[in-house]
Amino acid sequence: MTARRYVDVFEAYNRFIDGEHISESDWDYTIIPNNASLMKKRYDIKFGSNILPEDQDLVDRLFVAGIDMLITTGIYNINTGTRMKISEDEIYEGLKMAPKTLRLGEGKDMVECFQRRGNSINKPIIEGGPTGAPVSEDIYATVIESYAQEPVVDTIVSGVLESVKGHHSVKNTPWEVRATLGELNYVHNALYEAGRPGMAI
């Protein structure tokens, strides 16, 4: 079947609503590992001691295995508890629509993210930050600023504010919203203090 177009958010929503119901534990502990093992055998995937493959044949097989894994496994939606299936043609149509470059940040702090091939002379985008780890309120801004002041760091990945004004940021409560707003405030202030207000977050 030839795909008429890529799968947009509306089509994806409809497919999740009509999708096959699967428990999250089955997805995590049965479907994913079983299919990953199947792809490893099917495409003879062996890394050895080198986890960054330099052999072009292995690189090509990894790409095809990834496509096959997506077709075979589908995409799981935790909120609906369903799986959406996608065809090979739809995957390639989606890849055609993917942007070739991505600008992150603004002004003098803007960096451009683009495709890199093996052994590229162009440096990768480096993200710095506590990356979702819990950080106490008294040191939050200082931690972010310590990353932002490093010249090699291009973008910031914020941490999770443990508390706000002494209240724990319990999820699904108003304090979670307050903590998120607090995180943004701390990050923006820290970037300003580091002299890099336009860094992408």
C-alpha cells in the first residue's frame, strides 16, 4: 500500500483511539524485548566491544532493523493504553517531511542542529543540565548557571524542582504547576546571570 501522506497528529490520535489495547507491562517487558531480540537475530546485529559502529554495513542493517522494529512493534500510547500501527511507506513519508536543520535558542546563543554522519568534523550539539533529576530549591539556579557558563554547552536541560516555597511539588496537584513555573523562572534568571539569555531550554 502506498502512503498518500505522512501520519499527522490527527491521524495518530484516531489510530490510538481505535488501536489494540495492551497493558504497559506487556509492552515494556514482553513486546519490546521480544521484538528487539527478533531484530537482532534477523539483521545479525553484533556490536562487540565497540558500541559506536563504524562498519557501514552494520550501520545500514541497524537502520533497516529500526524501520522493521517500528513497523512490527508500532507506537504505544500510555494514556490510551493502545498501540498504533504504521506502515513502511508512512515512515518514509514522515522522514521526507522531517526538517533538515533545527535552530535552537535565539540571538548570539542560537545553535543550529543538523544531520551528522560518522566521523563528522562538525561538533554535536551539547546539552547540559541535571536532565530531569530532582534539584533542591536553594541550589537550583546555581546548578543551571554552572552549566550555562560552560562555553562547550549549547543548550540547557532543566532538572525537577523538588519543592517550591517549602512545599513538595507533588504531581497532579497545583504545586506541580507552581514548581514548573518556578523552574522556568530559575532557568531564565540563571541564563541571564551567565550572560547567555538566548540559550535554548
